[in-house]
Amino acid sequence: MSMQDEAKPLQGREDMIEVIGLNKWFGNLHVLKDVDLNVKQGEVVVVLGPSGSGKSTFIRTLNALEEFQKGEIHIDGINLSNDVANIEAIRKETGMVFQQFNLFPHMTILRNVMLAPIWVRKWKKDKAEKIAFELLERVGIPEQAHKYPGQLSGGQQQRVAIARALAMQPKIMLFDEPTSALDPEMIKEVLDVMKTLARSGMTMVVVTHEMSFAREVADRIVLFDYGEIVEMGEPNEVFENPKHERTKAFLSQIL
Ligand code: ADP
Ligand code: MG
């Protein structure tokens, strides 16, 4: 993002993600119901909601990991249709981090981070290696570069997964419960990396149950329930003054 964009208030910025009337079914199960959501460049949206409410399906749909049946998705102006060229273009723009880190166990940390840019972006090995080192520095574990995933803690592995996603130089980062599989003492180190990323101006959509992260980092909270967005607003509004009964019920369970 340029300095000029950084200075602009969110309202004045371009939409990086535009979702209009999105509907998805798994067979007869209607999992996303008329979902509308716009995310501005540099905005951080935290997605909350009970288990099974469609949060994962929603962010997987944004990255073309799931098909949808009705509605429109535009990622940085690219229409996400079933056109393979568009899907590839969108996957290059979005990085995704999952609950499970899914690192390649037989490759070093460095090679895990270098792999995708070499294959997808056709970078030379030297360039990929240089950038991989920089990213490991950025997520705070350059000294782990030559180890294997099994030698790292869960928190370190998740930081590698973040570095790996960033290696593709995405414009958007999607996170699906990135700390849910971690021991409590490792959650903070991963959230800290995500906070730094948010402050650097990355556009982010984050599914999480970490309420302190949501309060501190989110520009906006959306709450899913039964495949619908039932509440959307700034963290203070949503936490202090939820409008919808279903939001109150959800918050009372987790806060
Ligand atoms: P969340 O991430 O909020 O827990 P999900 O998006 O994983 O919710 O799931 C939403 C609903 O879709 C749930 O009822 C779930 O069982 C169902 N679902 C998710 N993935 C599939 C799938 N591949 N096939 C069929 N049903 C699915
Ligand atoms: Mg989920």
C-alpha cells in the first residue's frame, strides 16, 4: 500500500473484497444465505459466530476453495467466476492460514516458505530464498530456517505457515481459526505476528474466537449465525451494544 492510501480513512479506500448476495448449498444444506460484505483495502474484519454457522465455508469461498451457487464475489476487482484463469489470479492475491499448519514435514522451514513462489511465481531460487529469509525474520524465527517442521513448536509452525502465505505477496490474508489448535502459551506469539501484519496495512479477514484480538485489531466485526450475517459493526458497537438477540446470546457464551 502506498503512503497516500495509508493516510486515507477507510471510507475513502478501494474495496478489496466485494461480496454481493452470496448463497451456497452443500446438497440440501443452505450454508450461506444472501451474504453481503465489502472489505476495504487495509481493513481488518474479524468473523465471529457459533460452530457450524458457515464461517469457514465463507472464507474458503473467497479463495475459490469452495464453489458457490448464487451471488457475486470480486477480489481486487477480479470477478470470481468458474473461469480457471480468474481462480488462479485470485489465488495469487489471497494468502490463507488454517487451523492446521499443513507444512511439508520432509522439507526444511526455508523450503516450505520458498516452494510456492518458485512454482507459481516462477521465481529463481536465489530470489525465493532471500525473500523467505526476510519473511522468517518478520515472523520472528529466522534461526529456525534449516530445521524441519517436527522440530518446531505449534506456535512456531503457525508462524511459518503465515510466512509461507506471505511469500506469495498476497494483497489479502485470510485466517481460519489460526490459534485454535495451539496450546494457550503459544497463542500470543501468533496473534502478535497477525497484529503486526494488520498494522502494516494488510487487508485481512480473520475467523477467530480470540476476543481481545478482535477488540484490539478489528476495524469491523461480523457475526455469522446459521449462514447469515446477523450483525456487523465496529468492535465497540458490537461488543457494548449488540443489536441482535443472537449476537447477545453468542457474546454471553464466550465473554
Ligand atoms: P464454521 O466454520 O462456522 O464452524 P462451516 O463453514 O465449517 O462452519 O460449516 C457450515 C455448515 O456447513 C455446517 O453445517 C457444516 O456441517 C456444513 N459443511 C461444511 N463443509 C461441508 C462439506 N464439505 N460438505 C457438507 N457439509 C459441509
Ligand atoms: Mg470453521
